[in-house]
Amino acid sequence: QVQLVESGGGLVQPGGSLRLSCVASGTFFSINVMGWYRQAPGKQRELVANITTSGVTNYADSVKGRFTISRDNAKNTVYLQMNSLKPEDTAVYYCNGEIGYNFRYARHYWGQGTQVTVSS
């Protein structure tokens, strides 16, 4: 089986920082694109950022210049460094990875989600 295990999240004041981590474990053929999504109350889940195996990144306009996504392929880990946090960043954050289970097929796996609350 494949698991995505997240850590981080919590309560922080506006302007503060948090670092989220997500580790893929289990048996798999490959790890392709990895990303972070978030879902606020009453909203659909939305892409925050993703990153390819070679390090090409993509960010939502709302987080550009504040968040940084990175990965360590040797550790099967993706990170999200969040700086200058705003109350509107409050949401449940989910890790997602496209993980290949053989030469031809891949599947998206989700982490359990972690709450990020930005409040004064």
C-alpha cells in the first residue's frame, strides 16, 4: 500500500510562518507530480502549488511570492513553506501525489489533511 503522511499545520498569527511536510511511503514504481491543495469552509478544494520531478513549480495567484513548494526525491518528501500568512489562508491543507504502481499506470493519493488557522 501507499501512504502520504503529513506533518505541520496549526494556529498562527497573521504574518507568521508554517512549514508543511508530506512523506510518501510504501511500495511504488515512481512518484510523478506532487502538490498541495486546500479547502476552506463553503469552498471547493483548490490547488495551492505543485511541483514536477525535475523541480518545475506552479502556484495559485493568491500565494505567489509568499509560499514555496519544494521536494526531496531521495526522501520521497514534498514541502510547503508558508510565509506572510493571512487570515484568508485558513483552510484544511492536503498533500497529493501522482504515484505510479507499474510501468503504465499511476494513481493520485491524498494525505489526511492538516488544519491551518491564521487568526489574531
